[in-house]
Amino acid sequence: MAKLSLLTIDKESPRWRSFRRSWYRFRRNPLSLVGLTIVIITIVIALAPEYLAPYPDHAGYYINFKEAKQPPNIKHPFGTDEYGRDIFSRVMFGFRFSMTLAVVVLSLTAPTGILLGLIAGYHEKTWIDALIMRVADMFIAVPPLVLALSICSILPPNIMNAMIAVSLMWWPWYTRLVYNTTVSLKNEYFVQAAEIMGASKFHIMFREILPNALGPILTKLTLDVGWVILIGASLSFVGLGAQPPTPDLGTMVSEGSKYMPEYWWISIFPALAISFIILGFNLLGDGIKDALSGG
């Protein structure tokens, strides 16, 4: 029985050993653990702000001018805004809006970009490759924020249109990443062996090539959460994203900027919240990249 168990472990060991080595490298990096902790905190807050926020009713049309523009204190750790709303509670709800934007955008753009990158890379130097990659390169040539601002400027300003604008500009980056990986892998021995054995194009792309591209994709997904949140906050800051009284972090920074520097806390704490989220996902993404690459 012991010998059978040992053989079973050995048979499964290559992939398991690779995972354990990556996890070991990840745990040995203190910054990776800091990033993971920040991301967990962000996700927990985003999932349940109505239970964690001390004043959940302040996320909407709450007005109490008697408590307006109070500096940070025991009752309101981040102070209150011009309408007397608790900024700490609104920042917690802002985590939800920021994470919702990132999840929706990346859920739409990553699969689209990955699929197009696989198709273009596998059909390298054909009209399919030329068509897909020229369109992708056209989008990539324009700075993301400029393209998002251009799209939002012709649409009614709201959070849904901000998601559409960011989604339209984000897929080409995944297409380019997966295209480069596919081109480098399509001539490897394991792909050629699958072709000789009569495997379909679908099988080769999704069972042979895609699993070997998951490392770079996972790293980019993690890093992109921060970038998408920053772009979304920028759109809200200039009035093209979420609209008041939505507790969006970018909108809160914009509203508070009118009262700087006297009432600094109205803008500073939402801005620090954006930085906190971006820092967490950047540290986590760098940690995943180092763990998978053996760095």
C-alpha cells in the first residue's frame, strides 16, 4: 500500500512540485504578503460595506449640515464632507464601486483579448493575423486615458458608460500579450507532436498553448486591477464617470478638491484609498510574477 501511494505521488508530482515551489517563493517575499493582505482587506470591504461601515446610510442622499466639514475625530475617523456625510463610510462603499468596475472590465476584456490573441498567433503571417493585430495595434497606439476620455465625452456620464469606455480600450493589451506567447510556443515540440497526432486547432490552442500562457496572463490581470481602478477614478474625477451622490472614490476626490487645502480630508482620504488599492494589487502582481518566473 505504501509503495502504491508513493507511485501515485510521484506521478502527480511535477505540477504539484511546481506549484509548491512557486508558493514557497511567494511566501518568502514580504512585499508579496503585504500585497496579498491589502487585496484581501480590499475584497472583504468591497463585499460587505453595508455591514462594516459605521454609517451605511451616508452612502446615498444623506444630508446633515450640522455635521458638515468636520475634521477627523473619534466619531468620524476620516471626517465629514460638505453634506455632513461620514467619509470613512463612503470610502468603504467606494471600494465596492472600484472593485466592481475592475471585475466587470477585466471579465469582458481578458477573455476577448485572450481569444483573439490565440487565433492571431496560431494563424501567424496570414490575413487573420494581420486583421486582428492591426486593429489591436491601432487601439494600443492611443494612450488609454486619452481614449477613455474621448469615448466618455460622447456618452452620457455614468458608471456604466465608464465601464464600456474602459473595456473598449483594454482588450488589445491581452491580445498582444497572448499573441506574442502563442507565436513563441507554436513551434515547440509539444505543439508539433499534437499536430502530428491529428489534434484539432481548438485543442492545440486551448489545451496545449493557453495553459503555458496562464502565468503572464495571471500576472497582468492582477496588475491591471489597479490600472483599471485608476482610469475609472480619473474619469469620475473629471465628471465623466460615476455621478454624485454615488460614493465613487474618484468622485469624492473631485468634490473635495473644491475645499482644498482648508478641508483637506474630504479629498485626501479617498485619494489615499485609491493608492491603497493600487499598491496592494501591484505588490501582489509583482509577487506572482517573481514566484512564477523563479525570481
